[in-house]
Amino acid sequence: MAKAAKQAKSGTAGKAGETAVHTGIRAGADPAAAASPRKRRVATAETRRADILAAALDEFTARGFEAARLDDVAKRAGIAKGTIYLYFADKETLFQELVRSMVNPVLGTLEQLRSVDIPARMLVEGMLNTFVREILGTRRKDIIRLILSEGPRFPAIAEFYHREVIARVLAIIRPLLARAVQRGELADDALVRFPQLIIAPGLVAIMWSALFEKYEPLDVPEMIRAHIGILFDGRRG
């Protein structure tokens, strides 16, 4: 009887072992391992999307919005054109998502300024330093160049960028500048009414680097220091 019980136990273990083999799960294995194929699929989808966006940036930068073709974006990404439509409805949607993917991290940094109580000068210095580091120092500057060159011919692009980027930035900094006026940190409300003045040297730097840098290099950090001096001291920095 003991022998029969031992055989029955052995048979049960054998069936359990067969079941584990067929399901791909080993006894004592981490249950999370069973989900790894799904995680890999998600990671692959995210990687593929990022590859398409990177290829789109290259294509839009090289050819402009109008001349850029999804066929060429697909070639740059090493995929079939139809794959793009799994992620983006059309060229305009692809462009919009490209802008969002590149700008949202910077906007997230600026959003944190709402809850930080710092003097206006430090605020402006921080914004301009962020612009130099995160825009001028990266390919985000190519997006701004594209908006400047293509926006007049494609108003929908300009409207999108104003809504998604410029309006959000102005909504963040205007109240902070108004608070600075109330505290006496600013002589008047000129910057509240025209906060575009803050970023002016950044736009000059982007256009200058594209057109005149090889003829006359521009010292951007020094220009920004001079700009801050003019804004807050009424003189050169």
C-alpha cells in the first residue's frame, strides 16, 4: 500500500511537472517572469515609437514640414510605411507628437516654478539657463527653427505650437512676474505685459547660429548675462 501511495504521489508530481513545462512556468519561479513577454512587447512598442519620432525629427529638419514624406520617415526608422500608422494618424499628428515629446520635459521643469518662491532675477536667470541647456544645447532648437520657417506657410503649425508651448509658458511666468512687481523687485510691469522680452536672446541665438555663426560666433552666455543686466539694472550685465 505504501508502494502504491508512493507511485500515486510520483504520478501526481509528474503531471504537475508536465503542466509546468506546457505553461512555461517552473515550480518556484517568479510569477512576474510569465508577464515578461508582454513587458517586452510594450518596451518594443515604446522603442519603435521613439525610433519613428527620431526619424521624423531628422526628416522634418532636413526637408521642412511640407516636403517631408512619411515614406522617407519610415526608411530612416527602418520600418514599413504602414507601421507609422499604428502609432500616428498622419503627418500632422506625427509632427504634433514630436513637438510634445521634445517640449513637455522642459515645460514640466517650468511648471515646478509655480510653487517656488524665489526673487524675480533668479527666476529669469533660471529660465534662460534652462533655455540654453535644454533648447540651444539639444535638438529642440531644430523644432523652433522649423516653427519659425514653416509657421507662416502653415498656420495650423504655428497655432498648435502657440497653444501647446507658448501659451503654457506665459501662463506660468506672468503671475510670477506680477508678484515680483508687487514686491518691488521690478521697477514697473513692463515684463508682466511683455514677458516675451525674457526669451528674446534665446530666439536671437537660434537664428544667429543657423545663419551667421560661421561668420561671427556669438557668445550666448555672455549675451544672456548682459540681457539680465538690462532687464533688472537698466545697464549691461
